[in-house]
Amino acid sequence: MQFYKVIFFIFFISHINAAYCQSETPIFPFTFRPITPGPVALSLGGSSIVHMDDPFFAIQNPAKLPLTTSPQFTLGLYNAILKEISHLDNHRFSGTEGANVSEFKVNYLGFSCPFQLFSINMAAAISYYPLYSFERSISFQQNDENAMTDQRQWDINQDGYMSAISIAYGIQFHPDWSFGFSLNFFQDDLFDNQLKQEVLMQGYRKALIQFDEYYRQSISHEYSGSNLNLGLMWQISSRLKAGAVFQTRRENKISSKITETHGFNGNHPDSNIIISDSDNLEIPMSWGIGLSYSLIDNWKLLMDFRQISWEKLRYTNSAETTQYISGSTEGFQDLNVHMIHFGSVYQSKHAIGFFFPVFRMGFSYCTDRGMIHPEPDTTIGFGLGLVGKNLDFNIGYQYQRYEDITQETAQAGTLRDRIRNNVIGMSLTYRIKK
């Protein structure tokens, strides 16, 4: 009996050493999702480039800033309930029912102030907002006779956000044209700019000798970087408006910490810790154009078109460069993505107390999704606004549907996911009348 224990112990030690040699490569690649900026955009299927009656205009298109007339404060909240349905093409792994991921967060806090200088309309704004969510929860069972333990339960959890402090400025340089830009700063010591991923495995083997195995990998990334957003607005006619936005590439410096712990029959050896300040995350540039057309005085139709090349979303450490969301280290996949967003806004002329109700609905779909991308393939949304003299309240809902997200894992083959997400956003805006 002691002889078998020695053999198993030698095999276990060699397994640990091999794992330590590969500790810089995550077992499961990272994932993130863009956060639609605000309840109005949620209800309009993501349409936001040209729509003026959206309190989140400073981060959607800074060229809308000088077209406002009053200083205003805005607070936004959102709640998302996410379900990720996963499976692996490796027959030794089977997906289990993962827990719902629930998020509740302040997703906007901002102040904007229009003013005139040399008889020219201008405006400035400062905002806080999260751009991406890293929240995730998936689980698997592994039945593998070639593994140290033949019955394993894997649980993968991610937490964190990538958030920005934005300083924006806009100028109306022509009665029909306005231009704006915003500088966005990402610093973990200011607000949420951190990812935490935990991979937990618990396994056992019931054979001649019964024993259990424990593995835990914890990864922490702290992000710091900046980028520039540019915006343009054009009043083509009394009923037709057009706009464009451009977001520059963002280089994020990463301070990372990876901790790995293995255990055998209840004995947990010392953890292996790797700390690095030289990692880098590159988020690609993106651009979009939008149109707004007024069918009648109180009914508008909106359309946005956006493009982003997610294949350039790359994570680089001292060992290799990885396509961040696909997990591929060579032969990067084509992840070029085109999105179209449609929205409709109707403002009632009949007041409810001190407020006029605004009804919104919209949808979006992906016309060219490449192999994988963080945005949903289709969405549908609707919402309600109450517009008063000084106070506005908005609420919006959006159902998001993802299909065939493919990621390459370091050990278990290709991971395929489907995501269903229900998002509710709310905002409160107070305008200071002059």
C-alpha cells in the first residue's frame, strides 16, 4: 500500500512542476462585455451617436455638448442579470449549470456646463462611467482517467470593471456644425479598473487508493491607460441630423499577480506567486456614424452604424501575446465586427403632473461578427422617460442575446458559449435653469 502512495505522490509532484512552468498562461481566457451607456441608449437598441435627449451625451458623442442650453447633473444606475451557457469540444468535459451573475452598479456620474466665449457656443463636462464588465461564472465537470484525479469539478469566476474618468469639451463652430473631444483616463487608484479571475478545481479518485486533489489559480490585473474620443454633429435640415464618433486605440499597462496553489489529500503546499508590472492590454480603435430623422415634431427615428476590429484586442506578457478574448496565441482569428442599431422616440404632448412622458423602443443586430466579439448579436429594448422643467427621470430595459462565442483554453480544448443578459438602467438628471 505504501508503494502505491509513493508512486502517486511522485506523479503528483511532477504534475505540480509542469503546472508551475505554465503558470503565466491562464487556463481559461479572459472575457469582458461592453456596458451600454445609459437607460435611454438601452431602450433604443444602443442608438446614441446623434440622439440629443440623452443625459449621457458627454460620453456618447462630445459634439452634442455645445448644443445643450443648461448645466446639469446626472446620476445613472444599472442592474444586469447574466447567464452563460457553456460547453467544451473535449469529450472529457461536460458543462454544468452555472450560477446567474447579477450586477448592480453606478454606471454614470457627471456634470456638464454650456457657456459662450467670443459669442461661440461651447461646453465642458466631467464624467465617471464603467465601459466594460468582467463579471463571469461558469462550471464544468471533468471525467478523465489520464488525469491525477478522474472526477473533477471546475469553477471559473471573474469580477471587475474597466472604468474611466472623462473630461470633455465641445464647440459649435458653425450654426449647423459642432465638434467635441474627450480625454478618458483609466486608473485603478481612482475607480474600478481591475480584473480578478479565479479558477478552482476539486477532484477525487476512488480506486485502490482513494485521494483528493485541490487546485486554485487566482489572477489579478490592475489597468492604467488613456485614450481620446472625437465627435462630430451636423444639422443637415430641420428634420435630419447626422453625427460621427471615433475612439482612438487604448494601450493599458497592467500590474498583474498570479497565485497558484495545489493540494493533495488535504495537504496544501505553499503557493506559487508571480508578479509582473510589464504586461500590456491593447484595445483597438472604433468608429461609428449616426442619423436622426424627425417624422413629425414629436416622433424621431434613429440609426447608428459601428465598426470595431476585436482581433487587435491583445494581451502581452513576458512570455507571449494572446488574443485576449479568443485565447489564441498564433493564427489570430478575424474578429472584425459591424453593428447596426435602430431606435424610435415618441414624446407625448399630454403632461402627467409636472412631466411629459417619452416612449422609446429599439433593437440592434450584428451584420458581420467575425468569430467572436464582446457585443451581443441581437438586442431588443424599450423604455420610458419623464421630462420636467428641471428634473428628468429615465428607465430602460434591454434583452441581449449572444451566440457561438469561441475561446481556446490552455488545457481543455475549445470553449463555446452562449450568453443571455437582461439589463435595466435608470437615471436622474437635474438641470440648472439660468
